[in-house]
Amino acid sequence: MTDRQKVSILDLKKKKSKGEPLKMMTAYDYPGAILVDESEVDIILVGDSLAMTVLGHPDTVSVTMDEMLHHCKAVARGAKRAFLVGDMPFMSYQADKSEAVRNAGRFMKEARMDAVKMEGGDEIATTVKAIVNAGISVMGHLGLTPQSATQLGGYRVQGKTAESAAKLLQDALSLQDQGCFAIVLEAVPTELAALVSRKLTIPTIGIGAGPDCDGQVLVLHDILGLFDGFAPKFLKQYANLRPKILAALEQYCGDVDARRFPAPEHCFDGNEPSLQAFLSEFK
Ligand code: KIV
């Protein structure tokens, strides 16, 4: 990267109008944020997927506001260039509009995010509007919305019928009308995602939504191969770090067992005379 200027919401809009793909990636902690920020990724999403990737939950439902803020703060300390989006966790915006505005405000004020992301369509439109009116940028999330996966009958492709496709398009237009600056489309047929992307003036960011979205997003731990056994069709793994990490740990254990570690170059000299005198008393 030559230009290390902070990415602004205007840069994201410009990319859509120029037909340049937007690149979004998750990060959940300080070292991860530094790495992603050093790449050419435009947007770092502190996704509630951290419930699974770093907290060991089976889904995103249990993650709390405080846990999300804790991780967002670490990411904000590491990332100086990318546009930062904090994911509002389940039940932080569904029950009460004022509570939703206050919680969105915490992502900005306490965790120094540039925007928040919320799952849902027309049913959250007035809440989106209230948050936007408070001066907070909102990214929408349609299609497979993991916080309501139980209601959807599991992690399934959405918008496969004319009726559900029409609803998704309507939801996308409604979120745009309420002031969303971008919308994630998750697990949606390629042709439907292409139509939605054409109809909207704001960028769509796809995950399992084909190549015609205005941008793409994936989960950092998935593309790096840090997990075994998670292989949805839309995932492309760019590195397989798990065996490399396991090999390093095995080598470390072998070195400690064989007393090869620590070697002299890892140790501190004890040749200070008073220390030598003290030690000689114990010989
Ligand atoms: O939580 C997350 O990581 C997400 C992305 C998959 C879009 O919502």
C-alpha cells in the first residue's frame, strides 16, 4: 500500500460508482487488526462471528454488548487505515429503539468504530433510521442472518423463491431509504444478489452471494485455515495455518523435553559480581 490514508465512507461510495470492488474482512483482536489493516482491505468488520471464532460458542446468539465492545476496542487500537464496522449483537437493537441508539452509540464512543452493522430488513427500518438520525452510519445485513438462523430453519440459502426474492429486494430498498450506507448479502443466489446490487445506489457486500456484488467479505479465521471442519461452499481458504501452528507447538514441546530450549542466546547472563558472590555462598 502506498496511500495509507484512513478510508472514509465517501471512499466506499466512490468505489461503487467507479465499479471498483470493495474488500471487507473480519478481525477480532489487536494483532489481527494490524495484519488486516496492512493489506488493501477497505473495511474491517468486527463481526459477531467472534462468538464462534474466538469465544467458542456454537452460534452468534450468546455474544454480549460488552464482549463485542472489548474486541472492537482492541481492533481500533490496531487498525489505523481501514473503515471499522462493529457488529451489533443479538438483542442489542431488537427490543427497544432508544436502547438500540444508545448501544450503537457505545460502538462509536467507547470502541471507536466508524459504523455499526445490524441484521434484518423492513422490521428494523425505523430503528436504522433512529440510529442514522443520531449521526451513526449503519451497514445492513440481509439474506442469511445468523442471529435469526433458528427462525430461518438453519443456515440456509435465502431468496430462492420469487416471493422471498421480492421480499429481500424490498428489504434492501427499505434499508437504503432509511440511510444504510452499505448492505451485506449473505447466502443469496448469484442472480438475485446481482439484481439487488444493480437496483441499489449503495454498495452490496456479498458472502456466498456471487461475483456481482459491489464487494466481498470473508471471515479471517476461515480464510487462514485456523479451524477444522468449517467449509461452507462460499469459503475460499487462502492459507492453511492450523498444521503449521501445530507443527510449531510440537517442536516447542520437543525442544523443552530435550532441554534444547532455552539455548544460551535466549538466556540472561548472571555475571554481575555481587550476584556471583551471592551465588557462591550456595555452592
Ligand atoms: O459476523 C460476521 O462475521 C458477519 C460476516 C460474515 C458478514 O456478519
